[in-house]
Amino acid sequence: MAELYPSLAQCAIVATAFKILLFPAYKSTDFEVHRNWLAITHSLPVKEWYYEKTSEWTLDYPPFFAAFEWLLSQAARYADPAMLVVSNVNYDSWETVYFQRATVILTELVLVYALRRFIKSVPQPNTHLAHIASLSILLSPGLLIIDHIHFQYNGFLYGLLILSIVQARKQSTLLYSGITFAILLCLKHIHLYLALAWFVYLLRAYCLDPKSVLRPRFGNTFKLGVGVLGVFGLAFGPFAHWNQLLQLKDRLFPFSRGLCHAYWAPNIWAMYSFTDRLLIQLAPRLGLPVNEAALTSATRGLVGDTSFAILPEVTKEHTFALTFIFQVLPLIKLWFNPTWDTFVGAVTLCGYASFLFGWHVHEKAVLLIIIPFSLIALRDRRYFSAFRPLAVAGHVSLFPLLFTTAEFPIKTVYTIFWLMLFLFVFDRVAPVAEQQRIFIFDRLSLLYLTVAIPLIMYCSLLHQLIFGLGRHEFLPLMFMSSYSAMGVVGSWVGFMVVYFAA
Amino acid sequence: MPPPMSSSYRPRKKRRVPPSSGTNNNLILDVGDGKSLPAFPLVSFLWAARAGVSTWLVLPLILMAVGLFRWAVGLWGYSGFQIPPMHGDFEAQRHWMELTIHLPMSKWYTYDLQYWGLDYPPLTAYHSWLLGKIGSLFDPSWFALDESRGFEDPRFKVFMRATVVVSEYLVFIPAIINFLRRYTRMHGVPVWSASIALVAVLLQPATILIDHGHFQYNTVMLGLAVASLDAILAGRMLWACIFFVGALGFKQMALYYAPVMFAFLLGVCTFPRIRILRLLCIGLTTIAAFAVLFAPLIVEASGVEAQEYFKDIPQPPLLQTLPFEVKKDSVFYAPLFQLLQIVHRMFPFSRGLFEDKVANAWCAIHTFYKLHRFDASLLQRASLGATLGSILIPCAIIFRHPRASLMLPALASVSWGFFLFSFQVHEKSVLLPLLPMTLLLSGDGGLSKETRAWVGWINTLGSWTMFPLLQREKLRIPYFVMTFLWTYLLGLPPTSLETYRSRPSSGDSSPAFEPNVLTKILHFCFYLAMIVWHVIEAFVPPPPDKPDLWVVLNVLIGAGGFGIAYLWCLWKLITQCWKIDRKAEEDSQKKKQ
């Protein structure tokens, strides 16, 4: 086998050099969140972890992540003990910054390992495709923006996700896939969005006989049950023992938040809100009834508040129902066709459904779609043409996370660099589809791509030049959000077609 | 489960053109049974671009990638950050913007000289004026006259960093791209190797650290000098003059290159036959370029107000030493005053032999044998003599053999001569000899082990000698990252020993391209010294009576290495010249037959 260049390690080294240079870059409140967790886990007994509220950034990740922070805090002692004091709110000495940023880089090695496993798991003639997809994930602008500037540990978490997906490839490692995913759930519960896919796949491919649904394999079921329950028991057992589960539930699932996040994630609800706002302008002419309360409401979208002036209100139940329906559809196909490719497709579609219809979706959650999708984007050209608008829209929609001028060139240039490089390379290597491609969809996705550059130009530079600083600021945000929403929805529809046609 | 494969599945045709066996290769190691390996990591990064990929894709990607590293270095500290009252080079540049946009030109070179008085040539002043005007559009308070001294603000820092990047992308980078394209074509180097050399040149750590970390606009001057070199390759001598005057007019440091340029242009007019007309054109163009450069300042100085202004302030010393007397009410007084004041500001001969600790001969000698005891004028003459002595041979060679392909080693050896022996050298001046030496990577066999080893070694040493400066400005981490990254990409120590390992199996690489034993020992000693020095500097405090001991050690090692680099460049120049001569002789003999 010809080795592929640049290798994963080489890219990781150069990317690390760049990430180290980003140490002094802007960091969001998430940096303080994680520092606070380091302090909480280090200086308080486990019993008090989920009760401590000196800082407003209380611990709201599952127990394993708290344990992970505790592990890090053991090393943090040697960097700067002052960061481990709970009352030291907003503490950011350079030692603290270097330490925390360095831990993000180091824990990302899990991702590198998972990607290596992924490349090795792909059979011979397609290894180069897996290699390219892996590089695209390793160098993803999403991870760069969210982890290394904004500050989070997604590289590590997505590493585990990919590891679990890779383990699902072989019958012999299916059990480990389930356990890894359970661990991942106990690290960050956002992955619950994808859990149904694992549930269906493991049930069908591991617990039941591949030939007949009616013949359960008890041995396998037992192993998986013990493994998964063991993981959950380890994570939540102590808290159950102390009767803290209700408190944990309140911390992990704070339902007092609104439908849309502060910056609209590019999903259906963003489009819905956008339509509502358009209709407010048109209402007098069309003679539509306007809900005055929504117009004057300053908070717009907190629970118990009306957020839509003309369109009907959306409740949590609606979002759940929609999410569930659109998750179940692909899972039905997975049930009847439990192959690895269908599984990854179903994972991706579960990500789509929860991102597009979920309640209070964060724009960062778009990685939940992009990363599993990257693994199969190179299956053939139809997959790739559904992936293309997502790659553009998903990454562009992350731009509002960084609003400082110094980081503006980094986020834009890096994203354009990545898009140019990988869309070109993908385009060159993606194999021809077996089935006829959907002509019109191809063209639309290309058109969508070409709009991106003038739009980014307008939103980041021209708008300020035309209207001056700080005027009509919502306009570019709204354009970006709607544009991205169109991309994500378009790619979702496209991928649904590809998925069900395959 | 393997993905389903059907008969209709057909992978796209991969255009695998065999890598051209031309020169400057040795990039692909043949390990037998059809396998090939990239020779060093940078080659792997461009592995996919070996064939069939348009430059229109590769070039923007390269420029974006190197731009990202530049901007990321810019996130770190700069010279004089939060160090009142004088701050540093960042403040100097800001102050020049402030003063050029608020004051009439007649006052540019005389206004409050104690606080970062303008001491760069006119092009820098115009450049500052332009940037000041642009910056005022964003926020005029950044440049409020006198009020804004020591101004620091994150938004303003972004603006300043952006000006460096934009200036570099408008001048240095186009110049380098054009130069490399022409130079590689001249040497028959494949486009792919040229791209690799381009990345290596653009990621050169010392230049990035000084311009984007420490804060200066050296790349503008270097870019103009490279543009001049490019014009020479293209045979456009007059453009070469204009660009070179531009470089000189931006930063007087470009004088390091001037003797070679002068010798070359004179040589072109003398050999193989004397061409008076050409000489005349070159001379006139140069004079005209200088005239245009100074014209706005001189014209402004002839105004009535400016004349009054110049009468009342102390004369520059140069005006007093003129052999003839100029009356204060003469029409020529003000323009002459202005001109001589600029020259006086640019060449501060009244300062000492060297400033701070710099890795050149004088500072090294001073360590063992104090030079204070000598008279300043004697030292000046000694320095002048030594410099002239060191540059005489390369200049003579270039004069006798004015060939474009000899320019790089000649420029490198002459600027090493200047750096080692001339007066008032800054540690940052090391960028001047480093650039032509690094450009050698793009030449015939430039990416072979031997050249790569030498160029890499000198670049590492160059940025290492700037470590004391960078460390003061909290640029320690960017220094390590950029230097390690560059050495890693080029497969050099301390990250890899591959370059120094000989591979007898690879048939095509001739022994001439491998570094010889002496080189290996020499380089290893230096790398070892640098590593040991870093360890000592980090963990061992210097003895209390010699607080500068580590810096002095750095200077001594650096000076030694630079001296060797000077000799190597000189040797390169001589051997290349000899090779060309012999080839020319053979050709002429063939013709006779």
C-alpha cells in the first residue's frame, strides 16, 4: 500500500503549531466555565459538585466530564494553584490560559487516534478516501473555532464519537462501540440526540440474529446490557446513592431556556422566526392579526413569553414530536438494512433532525452533523453534493461565535482555506455514483456555494462600509442565519433522498 | 463491512505524471519496489500537488496558510508593549504616522527628535503618512498629535498588525512569487519544487517574528530589493534601479545590498564590452528615482513658511561641514537643510560602534578586548576598512562576471560582511543576509540536502541570536513554535536528523548534494550549542556579577556562525562563478571546432 501524504501525524503537528500560536486569542465565557469546573472538582467533595453555585457557570455536564475535569485539575495544581480556587471567579493568569489551552490540544489526541483507527478500518481500494476525510475532520474549522479559540473540549469528545462509530464497523467490536458511546453520553449528554441510532443499530445487529428478527442472541444482549448499565452505574450510581439524581436532572436539562439560542442556529426555527418578522412588516397590508405582546417583548423567546407575532406559537412538545418523527424515519430503514454505511447515514440524519427541529439548539451542535457526515461524504458523488452545502453553511454559521476583530481574519481565512482545499480535493476523488445523480440538486448546490463569498464579504465588510458601524446590525446576522439555514435544510433534504434511494 | 463495489464503479483517472528528473529534486526518495517517499515533511504537504493541480489553486492556498501563521504570531506581544515612557518600535511606527499626518513635511525630520524622531528615509515617511490617513478614517484619536503618545488599544493593535500584513502582501509576496517563478525557470527547476521553495521562503521564522511579532515593516524593504533582483533576472536594468532606490528609500539598511547592485550594474556596462549609453541610462534613472523620492520633501521645504522655520532651528552637523557656506537667506538654504537633515537622521554616526549586544565581529571582540579605549573615529575607520575588505572579493567577482545567477550568493556574502563588520548594526539586520541565502533554496539543487542543511542551519542560528530580543517582548512561544515548525517542515535538526544521514541506496542523488563530514560536524556543534544554551538560559541564573553572560555567549556563538556563513556564501559564489566560466569556455571551444 502506498503511504498517503501528508500523513495524519504531520498534519497534527503543523495544526498544533498553529493552535499554540492561538493561545492569546479571544476566549469566550466557556473558558471561565471550564476553569470553574476545574476549581469545583478539585476543591470540593463529590457530593457537592452539583450543588456548588458560587459562579453562575455551575457544573452542568454529566459526571464523567466532571471526573475528567478532576483529572485535569490534578495536573493544574502544578501550573497555577490559584485557578483551582472556587471563589477566584474570572481568573485568567497566563499560566491558567496556557494550561487550559494546552489540555484542549493534548486531549485532541483522542481524535487523532480515532481517525487513525478509522483509516485502518477501511478496506484497501478506498483507504485514500478515508485518509482525506480524516484530514478534513482533523483540520476542521469548526473544531478550530470552537475548541481552540472559543474554548471547549469537542476534539476529545468527537474523537470518542468517531471511535464508537469505527468500532461499530466490525461485528467483533460492536460491544465496545456501545460501551464507548455510553461513556460518551456520560461525558456530554448532547449526544443523546444520536442515541436512538445506536440503540436501533445495536439492537438489530448485535442483540438479534442478523437473519431473523425473531431470534434474539441472549449472550450478546447480556454483555451489552451489563456493559452499558455498568457505565451508567459508575457515572450516576454515587449520585443516586446520595439521592442527588433530581438535582442532576435540573442541572443537565435546564428547560427554562427559549426556543432559539442567542445567535440563531441555522435551523427550521430560525427560518420560522425570520418569516414571522417578515410578516410583521407585511401584516398591515395583508390584514393579519398581530400579537402585540410579542412585538414589545424585550426578551423574545424565554419560556412563558410569546415570541411570534403572527405565526402560531411553538412549544417544546412540538419540537420534540418533530425531532422524534424525523429521527424515526431513517431508523426504520436502518432496522431493515443494518449495515455500517446505513448506520452512519442514520447517525447523520439523527443529528440533522435534532439540529433542525430541536429546542434551544446551539449553533455549535452543527458539528454533530458535519463530523459523522464527513465519514461517508466520499462514498460517492451524490453524498458529496449533499455534503457540500452543509460544509459551507455549517462552518459559516459558526462565525458569530467569534465577534472580535483580531480573530476575524483567522476564522474567515481558515474557513475559506479549508473549504477551498477540501471541497476541491473531495471533488477530485469522490467516486462516480452507482445510481443516476439528481441533476437539479447538483446545480443548486453549486449555485448555493457561489453565493457564499459575496455574502460573507457583504456581512463582514461591505455592510459596515455602507451603513456605518453599529447600524442595522441585525441585517447581516439575519442574512447569514437564513442563508445557512437554507444550506443546512437543503443538504438535509438532499441527503434524505440519497439515504433512502441507496 | 466493505462498501459495495459494483462493476460500474470506476475511480477517476489519476494523472500520475512521473516526477520530472530535473534538478532541484531529491524531493522524492525512491525506496525500491515502486514506493516513493517524500524527502521531508514539507514535500508531503505538497505531495498531492505534484502534478495536474493548477497554480491557481496551490498558490492561494499557500498564501492563505502562511498568512494565518503571520496573523497568529501577531496575536502575541509587540516591542514596547506596556513599557512607558518610550515603549518600542511599535510606538515609533505609530508616532511616525501621527507626526506625518499632522505636521507639514518641513517638520517631519525635525520635530521633537528626542521622542522617536523620524530616522528612516522618505519612503517610510510617505508610507506612514498613508497608513496614518487610513487609520484616521477608523479613529482619529489613535493619532492625535502629542496626545496619543504611548497609545495602546486592542483595536488599534489589530489595525497596526493589519498594516504590516497588507504591506507585505502588496510588496514582499508578489515580489517573491515573481522572483521565484523567474529564477526557478532560469534554473530549470520544476514548478512543484518551486512551490515547495516558496513555502519555505515565506515561512522563514526570523522575518515573521520580527515583522509580525516585534513589529516592523522590513518586508517592504526586502520586497523592493527582491523586486529589483527580479528585474535584473528579467534583464530590465532600469526597473532594477528604480526598485532598488525604493528599497533604499524605505530603509537605509538596504545599503547592505548596494555594493553588489552597484558592482553588478557597472559590470553589465563594462563586460563583455563597454557600453556608455547603458551606463548613462542607469545613472540617470537612479538619479531621477532619488529625485522623485525626495522631491515632495524638498519642494515643501522651499515654501516661505518652511524657509522661516529652518532659519530658526539648529543646523544639522553635515551642513556645517560643507566646504562652502550657504547663507541663511539664500533660496537654497531650506532645501539643502532639509536634505542634509534627512541624511543626518538616517546615518547616526555619532552613536557608538554597536548598539546593544549583536552577534557581529565588534561585539565579539569587545567581549575579550574592550574597544572603548580607542578613539571613536579610529573605530569608525577600522570598521569601514574591515567592511570594505570583506565585501571586496564578492563585489569584484560580480563586477567581472555580472551574471544574474550569481547575485544571490554575492548579495548574501556582502550583507554578511556588512553585518559582521560595519557600524551600528542591529540584531534585526540579520534578516538582510538571511533572505538571499534562503532564496538559494529555489535554485539549482536548492532543496538538496547540502543547501537545505546550510540554509536551515543559518536560519535557525539567525532566529536564535534574536531570542534575547524576542524574549524581552514576550515572544518566547512564537519563537519556539515558528522555528520548530520551519525546521520540522524542512526536515532539519533539532526535529530530524534525516538531512545529515546519507542514504547510499538512492541512486540519483550525487554525492555533491550531500553535506560533507566537516559540514556535519560543524552544524552539529552549533545545534548542540544552541540547545544547551536554551537549557542553561532557562534554568540557570547567570552569575550575579555578570548578568549578561548568557546574552554574551549567544552573541559569541552567533558571530562565529555568521562568520562561517560568510565564508560559505563566498565559497559558493566562487565555485559557481568558476563552473559558469568553465562551461562558457567549453561552449566556445565547441563553436571553434
